[in-house]
Amino acid sequence: MTVDKYILDEARKLLASRIHDSSRRQFLLRSLTLGGVAMLSGCGVSNDKHVETALASISRFNDQVQGWLFDPKALAPVYDESMITRPFPFNAFYGEDDAPSVEQATYRLEVTGLVADKRSWRLEELQAMAQTDQITRHICVEGWSAIGRWGGVRFSDFLKRVGADTGARFVGFKCADDYYTSIDMATALHPQTLLALTYDGQTLPRQYGFPMKLRMPTKLGYKNPKHIQAIFVTNTYPGGYWEDQGYNWFGGS
């Protein structure tokens, strides 16, 4: 039996009873990761093509499992103002000085796909919508975390305003820094998912994503796009900058 077939067979056995027991749930989450590939197969991870195939298969399966386990009503922890990390770390695939500069006067947010209202939005129109804020933890896939205060529009409110098809599978994002990513609709509608326009009570700084970023405390950092220029709703899998290079697509934290 090949490594990838063995891994998937074992994972499906674990799922057979719908994972009601918390200890088995945690075991499944551990096993459906890079480290779990070696644990389940009894093999070391190498450049062998069978292992690469296994990693791709288990990554896709891991995305499905995380989607099944995601609770759209469960809230990520929130923190006191005294716990905010200052300064909040810069995080991108380029240096801080290379963060894009977007002109507010000419900025327009493009909205396309499975939505009723496809008009573009000025930043002032988004600022005029009901605002909320949260102090939550950003968790980076590289192993560090930081707590910050983000303010803006609940993304579910925005999707409702533009008449998005909330039965669609994906919401995608294109950014001024050539970054792109996509998320599942359940996360898009989560009450803590924000179109963030401010950081720590001030207009969102350039290095943190001006004019807006998507802030999702239920997702790892690389799933939180900055400098958003376009949003689209679709049933066609859109991929993502890091996801197309092998990162898990669901990216739950």
C-alpha cells in the first residue's frame, strides 16, 4: 500500500464515528498535519515523490476536516487593552519599506462575483457603516503570536449590504501588494471576521494593510490579506498566494 493511501485510509477510519469524543478530535487534528504524516505512516518525511503525493493528499483532506470541525458560533478569545503587543510586529513576504502605498482619494474597492450590487466602494462609504472593534491574537504559522486591536466593519454586514450569495463556497481577495487568498463562506460570516479599517484606534497604518485588511482571529496570519483592492464571491476554488505553494487552504488557528 502506498504511503498516501495508507494515511488517508487511517484518517477516514478516525472520522467514521463523526469525531464526537474530544480526545479523538485532538488526535485527528494532530494526525492530519505534516508531523502526523510520519506518525501515521511510520515513515520519515523526505523528497520522495510518494511522500510528496501523501503530503498533498493529507493537506487537502486536512482542509476538509477543519471545515467540518469549524464552529461558526464559537468565538476566539478576546483580551484586555493592557495585553496589546506594542509595537505590533510587521509581517509580509517583503520588507516593511516595500509595503504598498495606496492613495485614499482614488481608492475604490472592487466587488464582483455572486453579489447583487457590483458597484465599487470608496473608503469613506465603508467608514460610514456601523463599526466594531476587537482585541484578539494574531497567530503566525512561523510560530509567533501577537495581540492587537482591530476596528472596522463586520464582514457579514458588508456581504449582506452587497447582496452576496451566502450559499456560495468561497470569498476571494486581491491585494495591492499582489497577494491573493480566499476563505470559506462560514468564516466570512463569522461575527469576528472584520474588514479592518483601523488599528489601535487609528487609521490602519500602511505597514498593517491600509486602506483595509481582513482580520480573522479564527485563521492563521497568512489567511488575513492586507491592502485589499478586490473582493469576489464564487463557487470556483480561487487558491491563494501561499496556498498555491503548499500551505493548507483552510488555515484555521
